[in-house]
Amino acid sequence: MSHELINRSSDLARLRDSGYEVEIRVGHLLVHSIPYVNARREIVFGTLVSSLELTGDVTKRPDQHVAFIIGEHPCNKDGSTLTAIVHSTCRQQLAQELTVDHSFSNKPPQGYSDYFEKMTRYIEIISAPAQSLDPQLTAKTFKVVDSPADDGVFAYLDTASTRAGTAAISHKLRMAKVAIIGLGGTGSYVLDLLAKTPIREIHLFDADEFLQHNAFRSPSAPSKEALNAQPKKVTWFKGIYSNMHRGIVAHAFNVDDSNVTTLSGFDFVFLCIDSGTARKMIVDHLLSVGVPFIDTGIGIEMDVEHLHLRGACRITTGTPKKRNHLSKRIPFENELDDDVYRSNIQTADLNSFCAALAVIKWKKYCEFYADTVQEHDTTYTTAFNLLTSEEEMI
């Protein structure tokens, strides 16, 4: 992907063809072997770094004018700091494999037109003192830089994390295998959120077809032709989210006693089903093999007199370290047939909210988000707009 990105982006190709040592790493642009003067008046070499803005698989005009360096802070030839571009001096981990030492700020009135202009301007400023001491010095080494192999998770670079400087934090979400059991309203939104994370494989388990009523409480907007084809849910959603995430794996069957051992090798499981007996069987197995999980549930009642609905969402987390609350928090009996939710009522808002709560909790489990309370059961009720957090880790 890195070489393809350089070839397709005229500004990056121009940098490379001009002789600069160009590398694309975890959504950032690196130019190596930049000569400069340090505080001891020595000539040293560093690496200039910039986040990347992309449109598909080509670069766009940079929105960020700040740049970084791996190395000491550049100085004038007398060893004094280059104050004109000083931004901050703080060792910062931009991504798991990328740590920088200083940042610079030099913003022309009109901004930078492309990455060739941005990087060469910074190189000119940083290298000028060194070149005044030795005119033969140049960052144009014409050396070929081997880019790291593409990790294969995303079909295109995750520039959202690099823009925000959270790529190193996002690395905490790199689980090998995560399962979503049930691709109904909540499960499909769980997939929508997980597809934006660097999980290696996201496995989908559901035997049902994707039908017209499913379209009204799931992400995306299927055509009439797609609905008439009645694809399996797992096939439909794999087709959509494989456009972004390469590790979507479809299993067009329900998890039962005959195949529940399939879940033994997973790092995490999301349960998004409404069968209490199936839930009990799956939870018992996950507990026996030490696989952490989150169980989701939605309940809706209709107030006939006032003609409105009362809804509630629940997410319950089970881990090897916290499991004594599960029997009182998770409904292991089959739900009543008169529950309005079981009629496939259109409550995409509650489905997506329940999914968001579940994924947020998973991210806290991964230490992506801080988790001061460490709750293992969360409920939300619409009528009182009440969000409760219970079953804290003791």
C-alpha cells in the first residue's frame, strides 16, 4: 500500500524522485536523513515527520501545518535554537511504531499546497544552518527506503487516527479475533463500529436472511433489488464492510451446542441475540474457556393509553476476573412473546445506542478509554433518560 500511495500521489512521487528518502508508516509521511546543527554545533541527521491527509488512495491538500522530527532539536550554526519554528519539545508517540521528539510550526498565509511544498519548506529551514557550514550537505540521498509491509486490516489508511494523534492508542484495539453473534439491529451496529478498528478478524455468526424489516433497524440503505435477493445477513454485511475492513469473516449459521466450541479461540465475543437459552449455553462455554464477552439486550413496552413506547437498553460484561454478577444481570430465560421489540419494531436509535455502549465498554476493557468506575452492567431507560452503571470491579 505504501509504494502504491507514493506512486498515485504526485507530491509524494515528486519527493521520492527528487532524491529524498521517503517512507509511509502507519498513516504518516517520513523523510529521512535531514542534515541539521544541534545545540553542540555538530552536524547530525534526523527524520522529518508529517501526518497524512488522503482522499481514497491519493494525498489531498494538507490541513495540518505542524511537522515533527525524530532526533535533537535543530539549531542555528552557533548552537542557538531555531526559534522561528519552535512548537513544542516533548517526546510523543504518534503510533505504535512511531515516536517523535519535537514538533515545529511554520504556516504560510495560504497554507501548503501539497506535501512536497510542506516537507521541502521545513527541510530548507532545518538544513540551512548545516549547509552554511558544509555546502555539500543535502537531504537528497537518492536512497531507496523499504516501507513496512501493509498489515492487511484496512483497505485504505486510517487517517482519522493520525489526524488526531491517537494512532498509538488505537493500537490497543488490535485483537486477533472478535466474534459478533447475531446480526440483527444491535449486532449490525456493533459491526459498523468495530469495522473502524484494527481488529485482525471480525467473525459474524447468524443463519437468517437479510429481509425488508431488517433494513429499517440496521446501518446502510439497501436497494429493493438487494432485498429481493434475500441474502444471508452475514453475506450482506460482509459485502458492505469488506469495502473498508479486509478481515470480515461470515458464518451463515447460528451458534448452538454442536458448534459452540468454535468460540474458544476468540479474544472477545459480542452477544446480540434474544434467545435466553442460547445465551445461557454460549455464556457458560465462554466462561469455561475464559473468553471475555459483552451481552446486549433491548426491551420495549407499548403504552396503549398514551400511544408511546418505553424502552430500555442493557449491556453486561463478563470476564475471567468479574463473573459473579452474570446470573442476576443477564436474562437466561426466553423473553415473552408480547415484548414489542421481538416484533422487529423500528428502533434503530436504541439498537445503535446499545451497540455504541457495548463497543465503548469493549474499548475501555482494551484500555483505549480510561475506566475509572469499571462497571460491568449498564442500563439506559428512555422514559427517565437514565443511564446507570453497576457491578463495579471490587
